[in-house]
Amino acid sequence: MKKLMSFFVILAVLFSLASCKPKGQKVDDVYKGEGTFDSEAVQAVEINDLIKIPDKYAGSFVSIIGKIVTECSVGCWFYMEDESGNQVHVDLAAQNFNIPQTVGRKVKVTGIYQFGEASQKVSAYEVEFIK
């Protein structure tokens, strides 16, 4: 039993190490998901507006700018906030891509805004790092 438990612990550690990105990894300017979108259909929106009037943007392609404040350990989702502290969840998994660990960096996210009773998020198609 102990051998089996040890095996699973070692397997879990190896899996977590394999999914991590090395620190100091070069960050590309733009990361894109598998899907495509019509740039003409994208609305530039403030995060505050998504929070105030979510029904107006639900299901629409939006582009928002903010700073990454919390990030998944493998970079498949993050929370970003504007200068006023308003936050929105950004999901990268739906388009099958991720970004390196970049908490504190300013980004422009383009994706579909989704709003429900208990949550709101942007399913990102593109993440651009702003210098």
C-alpha cells in the first residue's frame, strides 16, 4: 500500500513539474487561441462598463485592458483589473492556449464576454502584452 501511495505522490509531482513554465521565460507580445474572430466586430470596452451594464455586452466580442492580478499556475486563466480595482475573469482554456506567469503585467484581452447569474468572464481569443 505504501509503495502504491508513493508511486502516486511521485507521479503527481512529476505531472505538476511538467506543466509548469520555467521562470524567466521570454514573454511573446501576443498569444492567440485556436479560434478566429472578425476584428471589425470587436468593441473596445472598459472593465467597469462590463460590470455596470453586463447585458449590453453579453455574447459580444470585446477588447479590454488591465493588469493581471491572479493567474492559474499553468496560465490557462487569470483575473485582470482596471485602475479602479474592478476585476474580470479571463478564460484561455476554451480556445486551448495559455500564457506564461505574468502577474503584474498590463494586457489587452480580446474575446467573448459571458455573463451569468453567479459569474462573468471573457473567453479570450487573444492576449496582447502592453509595454
